[in-house]
Amino acid sequence: MDYTKFFSENASRRKPSWIGQLRKFRTSPNTSNLLWLAGGLPNPSRFPFSEAKVSLRDGSVINISQETMASALQYGNMEGNIELLNYLSTLTQQLHSPPCWVQTKQLITVGQDGLAKAFVMLVDPGDYVIVPELCSIAFFSELSALNPRCISVEEDEEGMQADQLRSTLAHLTSECERKNFAHRPKVIYMSPNSTGSSGRAMSEQRRKAIYAIACEYDLLILEDDPYYFLQFRDDLPPSFLSLDTEGRVIRFDSFSETVNTGILMQCVTGPKPLVEKMVQHVQATVLGGIGLPQVLLTELFRAWGLDGFLRHVKEVRQLYCSRRDTMLLAAEKHLTGLCDWSVPEGGMFLWLKVLGIKNTQIMLYEHGMAKNILLVPGNVFTTRPELPCQYIRASYATATPEQMDEAFTNLADLIREEMKTNECL
């Protein structure tokens, strides 16, 4: 596939960093005797940190040697810690079995930096980006700076509807051809598992239908899946990456929800030409990876093995599933008749539809603090946040059962007061 047709003007102009290209020789095991005089690397003898011991909750200890610490604190491999990349490669193949694996590349970066760089690589001002009705707040914050045309597609309990996607694309394609408009649709953003708002998850058939449409209309899929490991079921549906026979999927995985947010690493998996273009951007911004968090995760994988990591993930999933059930009990006790909701299939959030209230943003922002509660209004997860919305999002990640009960007691009082004093549906 010719991926250059998807590149934005920014990506088309971007060139590799010479220093970045040279650094890969320094970190390669085949060039361990290389005499590095290319400059740019601080002398590690004056790094104040020498070595470390990290205690795990199970009582075991991870030792970070002086040599490992010196390497972690130095500018490293642009794609990420080589040993960690090997672990993630094995994990990705074990979990997803990507059909195009030999043409695939991985990149480790920080936070949502990988997703942000994918946007810059693919989106010019005025470009169409296909999105679900509900997306994460961070998604809109980053993408809006590029000034695209976000086209939302209606969702049901499984997320984006395939028939609505097809009709939307057919209409946009026809319009572009009729007006000889260059900004054709080329990117779909998806968060298929337990999205940061609704908690919905797509079935295998829905995923296959959407992937087939992406192939038909020559689109790339950005599969943002931070809650993959927090699905409350063992028979996980296949990822878009596992369905990708044509090299159309860039997948984004996170360890923030299962290890900790301080590590805050994102793993990008996708076609080599696309990921290599993103690496060029990393060379100019992140410079060489955030070494110490990557070493911590590497040593954790070394201590646990992949099977140990997956056992840990299962325990984390059980914790959040239990917290979800606790919040559902509080909702049934206090919000029955005031709100509607569906049972989240994963993630950290309960998505509530407030009955009889037109605009939850006004209710929460103007009166929520007086009731000692803080929730997120649903309009911030949409492409039109200025419009009124009946939904709110509540997190069960850290609140105690007592706090959940008190918060929903206060929310119920707030809704009743709002229904008495303001315009209602």
C-alpha cells in the first residue's frame, strides 16, 4: 500500500533527524564496540542517580543496577527500550496475532503522545475525521488544534453502527466528488472497548463489518484501546489489529490503567511506513524516550514474565469489576426513576442518562459543587460540546462504597431540585 497518500502536509515535509538516525547504531547490540564521537550524550559519571531497589506489593524486589540506571538516564533508542520492545512484541503477537506482523513496527512513547503524533501525521485543516458519537476528552483536546471536520457516526449499545458509517461515508464521498473537494475521508478513530465515556464494547461481527467498510473506502483506523485489559470478560472479542489483513490499523495500548499512571507509557503498533514517520516526529520532540519508566516496566516483565503480567491484569480487572458492581448498587438505591444506565462491560465509568433534564452541564457546574459532588457532563465527550446533553459520567475507580453511596444520594437530591426549578423535558 502507498501510505504517502494518507500523510498530512506536515508529515510530508518532515525529515528524519540525523542524530536520531545515528543513535540507533549506538543502542544496537551488533555495534557494542562502536567508538561514539557523534556528541549529544551527557557524561553519565555525573548523573546523580546511581542504582535503585524497587519493592513490589508481593514482597519481591526489583534491583536496577548501576549499568542499567546509567543506560536508563541516557538518551536511548528512539523506538523505545529494546528489551521492552521485545516483551511487547511477544505480548502483542500472543494477544492479537496480527495478520500483517512482518510489515508491522512498534513504538513506545509517553501519555497520548503516540495518538497525538498520528493525528499530526494524517490530518490537515479541513480533513474529514470519522469518529463515534462519544469520544474521550483528551482526543478532542488534541485533534481540535488541527482544525479538522469531525463527522460523528451514531452509536448503539455496541458502539459505532456499521450501517450508519457506510451511509455517512457514501454521502461524504459523493459530496467530495461532486464539488471536486480534495479533503476526502481517510481516517476513522475508534475506541472499541469500554470507552472512556459509555463503557460500551463492540462485538466481533460489528468490528468485522466496520473493518470491511474501511477497506472499501480506503480508510485507516486509529484503534485507541486504553481499557483493553479492563474488560470484565474472559472471551475478549478480536481487536481491529487482529482483523487487519491490509495494513490499515494503527493500535494504541496503555499501561496506565494496569501498572500505574506514573509510568504513563503508550505502545503504538502499526504498518512500518506509518510508525517510522511517527518516529521522525519523536526524534524532534521526545528526543529519545523516557528511559527510567521504560526500565521499570522492563524489569517488571523480567521478574513476572508475560504470564505473571497477565495474572496481574486479571486481578486488576476483578478489582474494577467489583467496584462497578458496588456503584451499580448505589445507583439502583438512589437513582432509580431519575436516571437510566446500562451495565459497563469494562473500564472505570458508569454512563448515566438523567431523565427530564435537558442540560447536565448547567446542573453540575452551577449547583454540583454545592452538593459536594463532582461529575463530568456528557457534552464534553461529543463533537458539539456547546449543545445541551442529558448524560453524565461517574467514575468507580477510586471512590469507596461509602463515598459512592453519599455521592449518589447528593446527586439524586440535585436532580430533584433541578427538575423543580428549571426547564425540564
